[in-house]
Amino acid sequence: PFKKRAVPGWGRTVQWDLEDLATVIGDIESDQKGVPVLLRQYLKVGGKLVAFNVDAEFSDALDGLIVVDLKATNPRMLERYMGKAGVAALASSRF
């Protein structure tokens, strides 16, 4: 179950380094895991964690809302996930 702990800097605007985030998550997790792989990948493409929730209906898992500005993401990084055609379509969109 979720254990409430104080996290230094939480609740104010802080630029978290991936290593700092891994340390905080490792301290919270009972098995000392770091940043989950999927979250790490979102952060590498410029994802920002903007909100959190403890999901009581899913084993007290911590949910995070992630926002990624695809237009601001390095096109070479996007190609890994979207392919060249996907990046070209994004670049030509009015989004």
C-alpha cells in the first residue's frame, strides 16, 4: 500500500533531473526500483509530469499525467517512435 512520505521540493516548481527522480522513486518503492522504462522514454522526448494521483482502485499505484510537446521534440528522437512519415505528417500539420 501507498506510504505517505515527504519528498524534498515537492509541491513547488522544480526541474527534476532524471537521476534525482530515480533516487526519489527508489526511496519510495519497497524494492528500490528506479524510474520505470516507459516514464524514462517519455522524459527523454521532453515529457513533463504535470499532475499525480494515487489510484486506490489499482493497488494504490501512483498515476502521473504526462504532457509532451511533440512540435518541440527533436525530430530524430520522434523518428524512433513515429517513423519518418509520422514526423513529416506532424511537421506539416496545423497542430
